[in-house]
Amino acid sequence: MSEVKDKLSKVKQDLASISPTMCIAKWKQVTLHLHNGRTHSCHHPYPHGISSKEIQSNPSALHNTSEKKEARKEMLKGKRPKECQYCWNVEDLELFSKGEIFSDRITKSSEHWAHHHLDDIRKLDHKQNVNPSYVEVSFSNLCNFKCSYCSPVYSSKWQEEIETHGPYNTSNKLNNLDYFKRIGEMPLSNKLPNPYVEAFWKWWPDLINSLEVFRITGGEPLLNDNTFKVLDYLTEHPQPNLKLGVNTNGNAPQKLMDSFIEKVRHLVAEKKISAFTAFISLDGYGPYAEYGRHGLNYETWVTNVNKILSEIPGSNIVIMCTTNIFSVPEFKKFVEMTYDLKAKYSRRRINVDINILRFPHHQNLTILTESFKTSFDDTLAYMKANEAKTGAEIEAPGFSVHEINSLERLIEYVKNGPHPKEKIALTYARADFYKFVTEHDRRRGTKFLETFPQLQSFYDICKMLS
Ligand code: SF4
């Protein structure tokens, strides 16, 4: 632990040699939402619009926007860009000044794709265009799922539903298209040429030379031809130092899934990339996960994960769990399934990333009644009893400290409630829960109470408040 602290303290000092607010991610990391022409660096600041005019002559303006250049200027002068408030909140804590904790500004800057660029950045002025080393890209919102906490911005299925039925009748009119239009987040049509995707491909032959990590997200990336275009490009133009990541819901049509696996298998086997990680979402066990992620077939998901692990030797899987009310029943079974995968393959190849869902408020775990606060305790006991061994037993299956910590953090959150700044209006949130599942069942033919008999008492309270 102190080794990690020492490393981060050293990075903090290195950054301070340029300025006390310097962050390499502002130059070298980007998320590109090409489906609605927005971008941010890193993923914490709220995405802002890309100039469709500027990218015609300079496709790197997908990343090097004037907003970002302003933020870089502020950082170089030791000022705090407002968009990075996520980090300043951490840096205002006494523990940060004492070197006990570190903000993402420091941890990101210490990453393998970031730190070695510091001296190059030192020589630049804020106006210069820079190619990033870490790119995450979404080509479109095309998706075959409509997960309960997602939106038309990221799912074409959600978009179709809202276009047909209108927004949900919750207090904030969930997924109202007028709202997304007003804030400039509506995705461009998937049937028309997209100028941001065109600019991306214009930039690509130059961009690829600087890339160290490339991750494709969506929508469901396997439904998008651009994902396969990237794989074909890498087959023709090997990048032996590139780490490739792809997000998937694990339930794309089987023909696409199989073709995807075959192409990546070739890239890995021929060492045309250095590593491959599939980031696969799943928020709980069996029928509960299927309710929360509409479109999911749990058995198919498990089959496809096994296919990736067995047919792409050396590949890794990150199971992304956005834990919410629908995750609660039999959560331990979900974690046991991940243990079985670790036992069958190698524990190093499978990571479970347990995250806390904060919005929409009606799916936030903290609105459950008192009796549910211990729902995850048996899972934590199970994970601790199966903590990964070190030393001679290093290859034995088990959960890493990081995985166990992520569940501990979740349990703390459920027991103590959200941060005061995120205060939830409980009555509204519970009433919205009832309205949401009632409308969900009506529109999608699901049956909440039949699927979740364990949540009957909570449901009754929510119904009373609606
Ligand atoms: S300062 Fe923090 S929020 Fe801003 S780019 Fe760096 S890591 Fe992201």
C-alpha cells in the first residue's frame, strides 16, 4: 500500500513542477460521443459540444476543442477549471493535503498511458493540438437493450419506445426527448451520415500512432459496423502495443458475437494488439438482471462470456455491475457465478466491478426500507471467505481486495445514505418507483411482482405514496 502511496506522491510532485492543478488526462485522455457530437476529458467533466465546422478542416478538434484548450490554459496557470470539480472536491479535503488520499487528477496522471507524456506536455502551449493516448469512443446509440436506468441518448431501443409512448409519468418525466433536445444530447440519426464519425475516420490514420488504449462503447458496439471496421483495420495494420477494450451487453445477435470473437481471437493470437478486455455489463442474478436490463437473456450472457474466455486465450473480462434495486434479490448467486468463472479460467482474467447506481433516484438502493439494508451482507461474507490468496496459491480462484472493497463501499452507501449534496426526496423517489415499474410492465409486458416477490412490502409502500 505504501508503495502505491509513494508512487502517487511522486506523480503529485512531478505534476506540481508544471502547476498545482496540472492533469495529464486533459491532454491525453478523451471520451468521444460521436453519436451526438460531444466530448470530455476525462470522463468526469460534463461532455460539451464539438464544433461541426472546426472538424471539417481539423478532425483532431473532436478532442482539441476550444473549451478544452481553455481548461488546459487554466491548468498551466495553476487555476482550477470549473469542469473538474470532481477532483477539487477531493483535493479540498485535509487528507489530500496530508498525502493520505489522492484525487483522480493524480491517479489518472500516474497511468501507463499518461505519465511518460509529462515532459512533452511541458513543452506545449495550451493552443496546440495534441493526439490522445487513451480514447474511448461511442459511434452510435444503436442498441438491442433498453436497460431500466439508461436513456434514448445511449439506446436506440429506448428512443423508439419514447417516440411511441412518450416519457414515463415519473415526477421528472423520465427520458423526455424534449429535455434531451433542449440540452443538445439527442443522438444523430443512425440512418444518415454522421459528420463526427466521418471526422473520426479522417483523423484515425494519424490518431492510431499515438494510441495506447482504445475502448469502444455504445450503444451496443457489436451492432455498429464501425466496430468491425476498427478490428479489420487492426488486422491490416497491427498495433502490438495497443490495449483494446470493447463494451458489450453480451447479448448481441449470435452471428455478430461469433464474428467479433473470431476477429479478436486472430488479433490476440497474432499479437497484432497487446491485450484485449471485454467490459460486459450485468447487474445481478438471472431473472432479476433480465428485468433490470431489458433485452438480456442471462443464460446466453453466461454462454457468451465462456466463449470469449475460452476462444480468445489471454483475453480479460470486466463484469460491470451497476448495482440498483433490481440487483438486490439473490445477489450472492451472481457473485458465486463470477467465482465459478474465476475457478474455470484464471482469477486474473475476470474482474467484478461493483458500482453504485445513483440516478435515476427511483432505482437508488438507499430508498429501500430498513429491512433491506443488510441485503448484501451475506455476499460480502462470501467474498471475504474467498479472498484471493497470495504467494504459492496465487493462481487459486478468489476475490481481490479491490473487488471486496467495492462491495464494502456499496454496503456503506446503502447503510449511511447518499452524500448530503446528493440528497434524495424519498417520497418522490418511492412514488416514482411504483410509477416506473407499473408503466414498465404495461409497455413491455413484464411482471414486476411475479419477478420480485421479495420486494412486495417495499412495492406496497411505494404504491401508497404514488
Ligand atoms: S482534473 Fe480530474 S476531472 Fe479534470 S481531467 Fe483530470 S482527472 Fe478528470
